[in-house]
Amino acid sequence: MVYTLIFVVILLFAIHFYRKAKRQTVKPFPEHWQKLLMENVLYYKNLSKGRQLVFQQKMMQFLSEVYIDGVQFELEELDKILIAASAVIPVFGFKEWHYTNLSGILLYPDYFNEDMQFSSKDNSRNIGGIVGNGRFEKQMILSKKALYHGFNNTTDKSNTGIHEFVHLIDKIDDQTDGVPERLLEHQYAMPWLNLIHKEMEAINDNHSDIRKYGGTNQAEFFAVASEYFFERPDLLKKKHPELYKMLVKCFNQKSANAI
């Protein structure tokens, strides 16, 4: 356990210094990625041809700014594509966005536990992703299995990659509190908080179809509701029209599947 933690810490420091020492140029979008995106990312598939080009540019910009590495396995192209798509989807409504609070991402092969263990011998492995704090500041750890599940299952209102990037957006004002001050205009802050508390109460009283984890705290509600918004926008609009309208404002999108 200790050796795994030491390895992760060393690798994260290496990522941090690599990024500081070498800022990569933005590479051209590989043409064969178009097919992979169309097959694996429904949000992208629903965009017009012109907006798909913008999405591609934003993906490549993100990949030039963040270092991604696989832990005990070789990264595949689809790994990078799904991570970049997870990063771009929540901020696609903005002309320009940089995750200034992210240096690198470690992709684990499977779910992991609080000690960063992912061996099949560890029964407590139930974490699909985390945004780091303290010694893991500006780092993200994702489970490949959870990442792929989020894009393969388009009906479950859940997407781990989007969830963790929404936490990063929330944290960009140095507080992960469920109130994305960089996204919401000041006059919407109190209505948003009131809406959060009302929806969380419904979740915790078993009167909501929003995933129960959203009732944990404000930050988790924001991330879980955002997953729902991007995965099943039409259903969210039907079942939670007020929340849907607020998230449209928040993410600057006419809807989650067409801009």
C-alpha cells in the first residue's frame, strides 16, 4: 500500500514539473479520431459539422496543456479522447476555457480505494475519480473502467469524467462548494443555492430520480446534476425544468446536446 502511494506521489510530481518545463504546442487533430468520437461520444455526435470542428480544436488545446499518463498500462488513443471530451463538454459553451487548476491526470486501469489501491484483492475499491488536494493539488486521478462506462452507457444519467471536471470548474475559485462563481452571474447565486437545497432534500427523502450521491453535499449535487444535464438533457428538462434552466445558464448552452 505504502509503495503504491509513494509511486503515485512521485509520478504526480513528475507530471507537474514536466508541464512547467515544457509547454507543448497544439497538435493537429488526427483525422481518424473523428470516427472514434462519433462512435463513443454522443454529445459530439449530436453537434453540427461546424461545431464538431470547434470541439476538435478545444480537445487538442486541452491535450496540449495537460499531461496524461496510465498507471501500470500503456495509454490508448481512446483513453485520451474520452478524457479530453470529458474536459471539453462542460465548458463547450464558452469561447475560451483553460483548466488553470489542473496539471496532470493519472488514469488507473480500474476503480480504486482511498489508499489509491486498485488490486483485485482490495475489496473496498469503489472510487472512479478524484480531484486532488494537498500533495495531489492540480492533479486528477480517474479509473479507466469508470471513464469508459460513462460514455458507453448513455441512459444512466452518469458520467465519471464529466463529474470530475465539473468539480474542477467548481474549484477554480478555490472553493469546491457547488457554487461555480466563474459561471453563474452574481444575481443567480442565491436562487441556485435555494434550488440546490430543495433538490437535495427531495433526493434524501427518496422523492427524486437524481442519483442519491447528489444528496451528499452541495459540491456533489452540482457534479451529479451536471452529469444528468449532459447525459440526459431531455429527461432533465421534463422532470426538473427549473434545474434544467439554471444549468443552461450556468454552462452557457442552449441545451446539452445542441448549440
